[in-house]
Amino acid sequence: MQPEAQVMGQVAPMGQQVIVVREKSGGPKVFGMLAILLGGLSILMEALAIGEWDGGLWIATGALDIISSGLFIYAGVLLFQYQKKGVWMGFGAIGVSVLSGLLFWLVVAAEASDELGDDAGGFFASLGIALVGIQAICCSIIVALPLMMNGADLD
């Protein structure tokens, strides 16, 4: 599918019409494919880890991660089709992923605090929040760049 060209015109002084044709940027397609690839890899990794799920925490966070990855793939498909709602769907997927990550790391921090002391719990909580924040920022950049580069290309 070729990017659609936008045709804009104005009347020149001599009554002739000037037509300016601008092709849509390839950025949304590139970032859409990147989101599809990352979401697919995430679902593959979660599918390989299903055998390791041995408790409620693992099941809850694993299910949230699969949902988030599916939404990220759908956002990539929408971006690939130059649809602006792909950006918002991507932010929703990132929100679900952040919820899952925070839930996991805070439970791990509480367990570490009980077993190893408050210092270990604080370390794991800080580490988890940092990792979740880095992941959220990187994914947000992938989703938001097509809108920031040229939002007029998105429908």
C-alpha cells in the first residue's frame, strides 16, 4: 500500500492554480512495524514463560503482559495504517504494562523485605521502578514519534 499524497492548492496571480503535492511520511509505517515486532517478541517470551507461572502473582502479571503486548501489536497495525488512534492505543498498552511491572516489583520488594530486611526490599522496589520507568519511556517514544514528527500524516 503506497502512502497517500496530499494535494493542496491555491490560486496564483494570473488565475492559474498552483498544486503542491506532498507524500506522507514513512515514519508511522516504520514505527508501526517496530511496535508489531516488539509486541510479537514480548508475546513469544511470555508464551515461553507460561510453564514457569506458579502462583497468583505470576499469572496476574503474565496475563497483563500478554494483554499489553497484544494491544501494542494492534497499536502498531493502526500506526502502519496511518491512524492516529494507534498512538492512543499504544499509550494504553504502555499503561497496562506499567501496571503489571509495578505490581510485580512491589510484591517482589515486599517479599525481599520480609526475607532479607528492609534494605533489600527498598533496593528491589527502586530497581523495579527504574526498570518500569525506562521501559515506559522507550515504548512511549516508539508510539509518540509518528505523532510528533508529522501529526498531519495520521488520520
